[in-house]
Amino acid sequence: PPCEGRSVHAERGKYRPAAASLGEATNSVEAMTAVPQRLLEAAAPAETVQLASQLSYDMQATAAAVAAPPTAIMDMQSPVPPSVAHDVTLMRPLSEDELGQLYQNPLLAHNEGFVRTFLDSCRQERHPLAELVGGYLRHRLSLASIDNETKSLKAEYYRQRAGAWTMEDASVTQGAKCLCRRGVEYTHYFKQCKFNHDMAFELNRTMKTLRDASHEKRSLRAYEAQLAWLHIEQYLYDLVESSPMFRSIREDGPVTAWAVMSQSEDIVELRNCVSVLFGFERRPITDEVFVKHLREWTERMVALLLRVATLSDHLFILNHVMRCPAGIARWATSFLQVIPPQLVHEQASIPHPTGVMVSYSQYSQPLM
């Protein structure tokens, strides 16, 4: 066997240095594979020769991949054959006519009418409830502004109070003669307070402003916000109590999914209220109290609508939920109620809810 760490070639049972062979075939793929091939063929069993052949094949493939252009390397790494990949790039989505051959949905023929009806029902800027909720939002924002102003005034008050009196180091030196008639002196060090009249004037003015903001402005804004909240509660209460149908609904009543859309004025008004509340849900509002009250009103109105709902009402609620920003899944999952299968099968004209989802892509348009 070779020693001293030198590489050798095995040829006809004899060993010779491999440096000459490698030097002759520099930058050659054969030089990368010939050395291990001949090494293992020298007095080696059949399985070793087979292993050497496999190793030589792998090294040739690796060297060819390194020397190949980038496109060829991408083709080697792709698990899809080039012919299949070419077919994939030519795939196109099915057209509406092709989808109609695979799935029959009578509502798709009226899709544009559904879209127009939904968009018209969402535009409720002049609705009485929209004006009440908008007023409540303005009062809450005014109250938040007064709170921020009060917080700033308090910080200014503490800063000025600290600067009204200042402490300084002072000293007093006194000299005298003792009984032996020698002169002596003593220095006394102490703290001395000084009153800043200018800072005291600013402090007095800040305290007056803080008093007005706390006792007059904030109290008025809080009262206005509370009064606006009571007006909304009264409006929703009158909506329910003025309708015999709504009054007869129990809180634990079942969710309905009737086939024919009801044109009752009470239900139409209820849908309009739901659209108004969802319109404010889509706004980027940071006031936590307003958001809490808004979600409570939305939950109450949606719960009432689900107990007198038709199939269109379920789609109406689902579309409003889909158009809300991220985070609605944390509190509005109960709005989406699965329609009982027996109602769907009993009414052949009603498609399955998963099929009706085809028309939702045109619904999701921002309005407010």
C-alpha cells in the first residue's frame, strides 16, 4: 500500500504516482473521475467496481451541472419535465360560460342586480342612525382631545411647580478675635430657596387652564357623549318595540333561512341599520369605548336579523363581514350561521351556500 500520503493510480496491479496523470488532464472532467475509478479497479471485487462506476457517474453529472448555463441548471432542478412545464404556463382560468356548464346556479344570472342592490343598501350616509352614530363618534373624539389636553397641562403643571422654587448652595463667613487676641473666622454652609416670580405666574395661568379643561370642557364633552349614546340606544329600542314581529322573537330563537326575501318595512329598516353599523366598523377608529359600544349594537342587530333572515340576508351579512378589516374574526364569528341542510334540499331553487360564494368577488368594494 502507498504511504506518506501520496496519491497513486492502480494500473495492472501496480501502483504509480498520479500527479502526472492529473497534470496532463487539468480542467478536464475525465481527470475528476479517472483517479477514483482506477484506484478501485486495482485488485478490487466486483461490487467495488460497480460502486466506482456509480461514483464516476455522479461526479460527471455534478461537473456538467457546474459548467452548464443557469437555464440548464434550473431545468435540472425542476421536478416538472419541460413539456409539462410548458403546458402549465398555458393554463387559463375557466370562463363564466365554462363554469356554467360545470355548476348550475340560478342566482348567477341575477348577479349584477344583486351587486347593485347590495351597494345601494350600503350607502346610508343620510340614515338617522348614521347621523346619531356619527354624532356620538364626534363627541367621543372631542372627549379624547380634552383628555389629551388635560394630560399635557398636568405635565406642564408639574414642570412649572418644580421650577417655582429653586434650591441653591449658600454660605456665611463670620470673623472675630478670641481672648488671646488672635483673629479667627468660621464659614457656615446651607441651602437657600429662591422664589421665581415669572415661573409662579406661568404656574398660576396653567392651573386656571387646567381647571377650565377639567371642570367645564371635559364635563360638557362627557355629558354630550353620554347623551348621544342614550339617543342611539333609544333609537334601537324603538326599532324593536315598534315591530310586533321583532317583539315576538325570543333571545334564544332559532336562526332562519327562508327562500323568499321579505319586503317588510321593519326588516328593510333593520338591514339599513346593520349596513350603517358595519360602515363604521370599517373605519380606523381608535377610541376603545366607541368601538366597544359599536360592536355591542352590531351584535344585537345582526342577532335579530338572523332570526328573521332569508338566504339573501345570510349572504348580506357574510359580505359585510368579508369587507371588514383584519381582526373581525375575534368577535364576529357568530354572525356566520350555517344554513340547515333540510331547508336547502326542500327548496330546489336555492343553491348550496358554497356555490353562491362565486358572486362575492364583485361585492367586496370599499364604500366608507
